Amino acid sequence: MAKFTLGRTPQNDIVIDDPSISREHAFITLVSDQEILIEDRDSTYGTFINNREIKSGHSKPFDDLKFGRKEISAAEIFEHVRTITNLSRTDFNEEFKNLEIRFVEYDKQRNKLALTANQKSLQTRLIASVGAAAVVIVLTILLPKEYKVAMGGLSAVLVTVILMISANKNSDMQIKQKLTELQWDYETILACPKCQLPLVSRSYAHWKTKKRCPKCNALWVK
Ligand SMILES: [Zn+2]
């Protein structure tokens, strides 16, 4: 279990520059992913978890913390501690392994979108064809004999082309938009567990062959 110091002066692991925070204010120990132990080091203005003053207490990421008069969410302290812990660590094999399932999820959702796009454009074509056929039939009935063939044919072609272009463009754009949004959603998930380098643009298999992060050199594959 890693233990860190929190205080006002730069030699602390977590530095908070606030006059109400003592030079050596508290110890922070990362107990688990979801729990820290906070120990007050006889600070002048005290340490609080959810507005209760503590000498020593456990905190979860959603607690409200106060060091002296400085309010800080526990989530922020967790983030700090994780960053510090990660800085000194190079082996991210376990975390990288866990990414595989997230890559699979992402691929599944992308394929689903592509499939929907295909079905939609098929539907559009069908509707356009039926519409065009209807126009041809109506014109054939209504127009005087001498125009029938020429006008009917021309109108049908025009209607079909317009319908197909507009409908397809719309659904293509919607799908593209959805794919982009999906990529945004996964940008922070499919990332190097150490430096957060986005990995979403390539496959898991591709990154696996690299064995190490090209940016921070963290070990991905042993
Ligand atoms: Zn990295």
C-alpha cells in the first residue's frame, strides 16, 4: 500500500497551495481502487470527511473532503494518488489485457451501426422505386397520348434520382455522425492505461504487437 503526503510545501506528494493547509497536513494511503485512508498530521485547521473532523478516517471517491478550509472532492485526491502511483509504475500488462474486451465492445457497436446503414439504404431504394413506379403509372393514365412515353419516362427517372440521392445522403450523414460520437465515447476508454494515449483508431491486435506504449513506454505485453 502506497502512502503519500499532502501539504502546502513542494516536498509533499500532493501539494495544495492554500494558507489554511499546514506544511505537513496529512498522510494519504491508497487502500484499494475505491478507498483511501486519510491521517491528519496534527494540522492547524484540521481535516474533514463529509464535514466531520477526523484524526484518521477512510474515504470513498464520492466523499467531500476538506483540508484546512480548502474543500476538495475525494475523487480529485484519488486522481492525484493514481497519477503518482502510475508515474512510478511501468508494468501495465493487467490493465492492457482488460482493454481487449472493451475493443471487442467497440467493434460490435460499430458493426451494428454499419449494418443499420445498409438496411436503411436498402429500404430507401425500395421506397424510391415504388414511388417512381407510382409516378409512371399516374402519368401514363393522365397525359395525352403523344406525351405519354417521353414525359412519363423522364419524370420517373427524375423522381427516382432525387429520392435516392436525398435519402441516402441523409442516412449516410446520420451514420457518420453516430460513428464519430461512438469514437468520442471510446476515446478515453480505449487509451493507454498509463498515459491515456488514445488507441481507438487502430485494433487491439495492432497495439498488442507493439508490446509497449509508443508514447510513455509503459509495458503492455510481457
Ligand atoms: Zn502510454
